[in-house]
Amino acid sequence: MKFVSTLLIAAATLLAAPAQAQGYPTKPIRLVVPFPAGGATDIFARAVSQRLGEKLGGSVVVDNKPGAGGTIGSDIVAKAPADGYTLLLATSSTHSIGPSFGGKLPYDAVADFTPISHVGNAPSIMVVPNNVPARNVREWIAYAKKNPGKLNYASSGNGTIVHLTAEYFKSQAGLFLVHIPYRGTALAIPDLVSGKVDVLFDSLPSGLPHVREGRLKALGITSLKRSPLLPDVPAIAETVPGYESVTWFGLYGPKGMPAEFANRLATAVNQALQEPDVKERLSRLGIEPVGGTPQQFAQMADADRAKWKKIIAEKKLTAD
């Protein structure tokens, strides 16, 4: 009888799932951004959250939970109920690079999350104070080599893509730079503008406004090719062959989220990314909308994790 009861409960659960998905959501969805307000991930979240809520027939509320390179916010979602009402806007930092360093995290970046959709990609830009005596990447490298150990770079925290992008550049260019981690790149900008920090590889969405306003100088972009948004800024690869680092943004839920919910959310994300106002806003920010299925997102994240894990091992990089 116990076995039969278990089968009946399981069958009832499976039959109830589609009905639950049809009525979902019945309350606001919390979208956790594991970085401070004003950073690239926060900008992205606010660019798509309203339209995403509309497509779902509800509302999406952005909740910033910064700290520990995105680990704090990610952990909140990993331990949240898998009911579709707590989601994470993750990045390369939280789910590719951080786990690839091999350090102890309070969650498993694969097993403790349900992939939903790969929502976008963005390159970074190499920004420096306006008074730096270098007009391009080649001159900055020469300047840094004349001052070994005297120059520093900022990041959004140990183990983030901002950190690793700079470490990768440092390694490829043969430089000795000191790392200064912040709790998000937005907090590093004032020190960069004042000259307390020498360089930052900021994501294009959060760094571009400061370049356009004349507060900082952009020397290079981390994509293999130049960006239409900054056609006069060369790709760093033009000076350091093969150099490339792109931030991806993706939507996750906690582990155990019903597939019906994940698919419903992925469909809504794809629809929101096709809205003209969203596409235009993301384009201005330097973000390429992607979309896709949960399966496609999981495959992309796995491949990106393998790439960074290999680079970290080959270059003997650390999260310290």
C-alpha cells in the first residue's frame, strides 16, 4: 500500500505541474542581482525586468545582493525555494570563473541551480584615468613595464570576470600589476577617476557612460573585433594577439525548479529580448541579446567554464 501511495503522489505531482505553470506567477518574482546597483549586471537586469514581467503577466523586482564576487547573492538563490519566485541574474564571474578557481564556494555552480536562459553577452573596455601618459594599449603596456609593481588595477572582487580579464591581460602582456578588489566596479570608478587606481577592465555597459562623459579614457576593448559603439577604440587583440574576454549574463533558478517553470521563463525572456525598446537599450549599453533554451544555456556555461578553467591552470592564476 505504501508503494502504491507513493506512485499516486508522484503521478499527482506530475499532473499538477502543468496546471501550476499555467497559473504562474501569482505574486512578484524576485530577481537577485549579486552585484551593486550601477554595475553591468544591475543595468542589464533593470533593462529587461519590466518587459519580462509583462510577458509573464506579473512583475519582476530587482534585488541587489552584492558581496564576495557575486557569491552572496548567488548563494541566496541556491538556497531559495524552487517555486519560480526567486531567480538569479548570473554572470561569467559567478558561474564560470569563480568555480574554475577551485576555491570553496557555499554552493555548486552546476548542481545547485536550474538553468533558464542565456540572456546576453558584453565585452569589457580597458579604462584609465585621463591623465595617464598613454594614448593606446601599446603605450600603456610600455608605461607599465617601466613601472613594475607600481601600477594597480581594480576589479569587482576576487574571482570575478573583471579580475580574471585583468589577470589574463597582465599575463599575456608580461606585466607586474597589483590587484585592488572592490565590491563591484561602480565603487572603483571614483578612485579610477582620481588616479588612485591605474586601470580597470570594466564591462562595456557600466564603463561606456564614463567614457562618453569624458571622465575616463578607453584604450581598448576585450572582444576580438571593435565595437560599433566605440569604432575608434581598437580591440586589445590588435596589440595582444588572441586576447579575448566576454561577459555573459544568464538567468538561473534554484535546483529542482519544475521544467515547466524554466521553459515558461525562457520563453518570456526570449520574447522580452525581441522588444524594440529592449533591443535598442541593450544596444546602447553594448550588450548583445542572446536568448535560447535552458539546454542551450547549460551547454554554453559548461563550455565557458572549461575555457576559463584551462586558462587559469595554464597561467597559474589565483583568486587572491
